[in-house]
Amino acid sequence: MLETMTREADPEKKPALLQLIVDYLIDKPLSALTFRGLATALDISTFTLVYHFGNRSELIHEIIGAIADRQRGFELPIDPSDVTLESYFDALQAIFEVTLVPQNRAMQRLEFEAQMFEAVQPGRGAMRAVHEELQTRGRDTLIALGIDEKDAAFESRLLIDTFYGIQVGLVVNDNEERAREGFDRALQQHRDRVLVLRAL
């Protein structure tokens, strides 16, 4: 009697391989990804990809998860436990500057594609989860700054969605000056509303 044994993916090699894949996709469409094309580009065997990721659907799920983890890093400069009005706005400005770094700008296209891809994949919510986490972090920060919870939640959603929109515009138009102008105006309007809401 023959028994088929399934080996588990090496937990140490898989993250490094996943990062290589994300880097490779930085200027390529996620929708066109195939095991054969990826294996050829990375000079590895298709067996290696199957061994670590199983099938194309699971590979794309892992890629979207890796992209989502990268987005989580943008919330770290803002800590509701010790935030001040100036540190909050300084952090927002710093986050925007990071998105303008050439490699990050290229990654944004892949992030948006991952978000749209996930939108039609029921039960797969890594990018949605990050979006909610960013809004929650923003809400909690604004509450810490003295804003009512309902207003804080609304302002956080508005800020995050505006920021995403400016990033989309940057990717589509490749116009940094226009993106800066839009962000500066949005940030000033956000500051004005925050000041009013704190005074209520």
C-alpha cells in the first residue's frame, strides 16, 4: 500500500520568496500572474511555487496579504496614547511624503489592483481589514485629541478615503505637484474641521 505524504512549506523560506514575488509584480498586473511565468522570471521551478503556495488562487491570496501588511506600516507613526495636535498633523504629512518615494508610488498601483481583485473575492478581506484598521486608528486618535466619537469616526473615514483618492490620482496621472496640492488642501481642511470640533 502506497501512502502520499504532503510536506508543509518551509516557514523561513516562504516569506522571502513572497517578498521576491511582490517586488517582481511592482510593475506588472496581478491579473496576468501565472505559476509558469513567475517561475521563469524568478528562475525557480513551478514545483517550488506549488510547494509553498499550493495553487494560483492561494498564491494571489498570500500576495494580497503581503501587500496588506505593507499598508499597515503607514499607521504606525500615529499612536493615540500620546498624540498631540501637532504630532498628529506632522505624522500625516510624513506618511504622505513616504508614499511619494518612487518605489512606494509604484507599489500603490499594485495595492489598488489588489483591492479591486479582493472586492470580487468573497471571504477574502485582507485589504478591507487594513482599510478598517486605518480608519479605526484615525478615529481613536481623533477621540484622544478631544473629538466626539461620532465626529471622529466620520472625519477619519473622510480623511482615509480622500488620501486613497489622491493616491489613485497620482498613480493615474503621475503628477506629483497635483497630488501635493490636493493633499495640502485636504490636510488644511481637515485641520480646520478638527479645530472646530475640538472647541465644541
